[in-house]
Amino acid sequence: MRSMTGFGLGDVPIGGGKLGVEIRGVNHRFLDVRVRLPRELADLSGFVEQVARERLVRGRYEIALRVEGTLLGAPVLDRERARAAFLALSELRDELAPGSDVPLSLLSVIPDLFVSSVQRDADIVRDAARAAFEAAVVALDAMRQHEGESLRQDLSRRLASVRTLARGIESRAPAVLDAHRRRLRERAERLRISAEIDVDASRLEQELAIFADRCDITEELTRLESHCAQVAVLLGSSEAVGRRLDFLLQEMAREANTLGAKSPDAAISHAVVEVKAEIERMREQVQNVE
């Protein structure tokens, strides 16, 4: 299990400098990748995002590339483009002002006359960016793994608490039916003494059966335990389990709500409140699980 929060830094030497990648991760429902690049590496934006989506699963990640020194040497003049630009300017001079000079300084304002080393050796730069990214992801994963272990331990403790409370509710349920049977009989006896009215025993049993059916929480407890068992398995997984955990906890909360609605017993109601509180705490923690 990994957290979505983490930081990773990686760099590789290239040419006369160094290319570094910095990754910052925070929790997010889906995968959200944001790339920040220096101007000379702007063409790598799509490539870096693709590499990130191949390695990351869930969370919001800010990926920044930085350059130290000079990558692969100085820019190179695109001579063909420069010749074509100067020829076009000369033709315009002959048309508008024959005999006047065309200074070479005019070429300095024409964009893209110089090809950067990054453009010239794009494959080398991409390989360096990928290597730096992989180094950053290793550092990121180490931090996320460490925090993920803390989350796993906390979730495991709370899951154990939910299961203990559920077993207590299950053991308490028969006593609720017995108490209701006793109250019905006491009420019937009071009617017999005060109003000299005999209550049919079969009618008492019918009322008890209706109460038992209305307050039966066996199915809810069975489903709750099934969800708990699935959560326990996911907590031991090394895969990305955040979304599945969130779904299961949502279902557990639904079962707990039904338990509270169906039981008239104060002790069970109190235990259900504790169950719901633990599930809600787990759901908050799971928001940061990959």
C-alpha cells in the first residue's frame, strides 16, 4: 500500500550540465499530471507527461524539470534558413529601395534561425529525461511506501475495532428479542389484572414474530463482515487499492446506517454510532491511499 503524498528528486549528467526531475505528489481522486519545464525543454512536455502516466496510477503530481549547466553544447545556426531569410530581405530591398544595404543584424530578429542542442539531439535529451524521472519516481515511491505503511497500520487497527463492535452487536441481538418478549408479557399481565382482559397467547407470539422480523439485523451483520474481510485483504496488497477501499467503506457505512435504523436497543445504537465513526475515520484516511 502506498500513500499518494510524497516527494522525489532525480538527476542525470548530460553534455556539460545536468538534467534534474522533481516530483511532488498529493492526494486526488484520479490521476492528474502537471508538467513545468524550462523554455529550452518546452518540446518535452508531452513526452514527460506520457512517461508519468505510464508509471503513476492515482494522485495529483507536479513534475518540474530543471537544467544545470549547458545541455550538449551551444546552439547551431540553421544556415539554410538564414540564407533563405537574407535572400527574401534582399529581394524586398530591390523592390522597395534598390541600392540600399541589407544589414546582417536584421537576421537576429528572425525566430528559429538557431537550432538548440536539445532539438538537435532530441533522443539523447529524452533518454536523459526518462532516466532522471525514473530516479525521481524511486525516491517518491520510497516516501509513499513509508507513509503508506503508517496508513495501513492505522486502517488495520480501525478495521479490528469495527469487527469487534460488530461481534458485540451480534451477541447483543438475541437479548433484544428476549427483552421485547418480556415486555409484551408484562403488558398483557397488567391488562389482565387492571382490566380483566385476557390476551391471546397466539397474538403475543404474532406480535413478537413481527418485531423479530422488523429488527432482524443478521443480513446487515453478514454483509458488514464480508466487506471487512475484503478490506483486510486489500490492506495487505501491494497494488493500487485506494478506489476499491473507498467503495467498500462506502458500503460498510450503508450497512451501519441500516443497523442503526433497524435496532431499537440503546446499547446496539451506541455501538453502531462507534462503528460509523470508525468507518468515517477510515474513509478520510483512504482518501490518501493510491
